[in-house]
Amino acid sequence: TSHCGIIIGVIFLMLTRRYRPYPMSIVRVWLWSEFYFVVTFIADELTGFNYGFLLHKPEAFSILSFLSDSRPLYLLQMHGVALVFFLGLYAPFAIYDLWKGKSLKNAGKQEAAL
């Protein structure tokens, strides 16, 4: 599907341009995700659509099925799931940096220089 194009694009940039995430990348992704959350939440409230499953859980079984039925807690838990995904996706790069002897602090400084 169309989401595969995103993954292919990321892998392409990592292989050809040597792009990669750094510790500060998690913060930037988190902030952009929060912006997306707010805009989508407002749009969902105004239109009644359930884009991003912010109004309620999907009917089909998914990871969101394990979250609370209380809407405020559900939204908070969604943020937690997102953070776990961000950290999980960054983990191989952090492990590689630690294995190569680079500190995560210095890896962030390299990013700033780019």
C-alpha cells in the first residue's frame, strides 16, 4: 500500500544519503507528532470523522484494543504507544553507536553539524 512508499523512501535515504536518526530526532518527531495530533483532533471533533482513531478505537482488533475505554486515558496511552514506537525504531541506531564506542551525546552533536 501507500505506506510502503514511506518505508522505501526512508531506507533509500539511509542507504544513498547516509541519513539516520540521532537522539534529538526523537524529540523532533515527538513535537511534530503532537502538532499532527492537535490538528487531527480538532478536525475529528469538527467533522465527526475518526481519523487517527482519536475519537474511538477501531472496530477491528489492533494494538489499540489493549488501551483504556476511557477517552482521556485512551488518548494519553496512545501517546505512550507512540513514544515506545519512536524509541524502538531508534534503538538499532543507539545500539550501533554504543557498539562503535560513540556516546549518544556526541551522536547528537554530529547531527547538529549536519
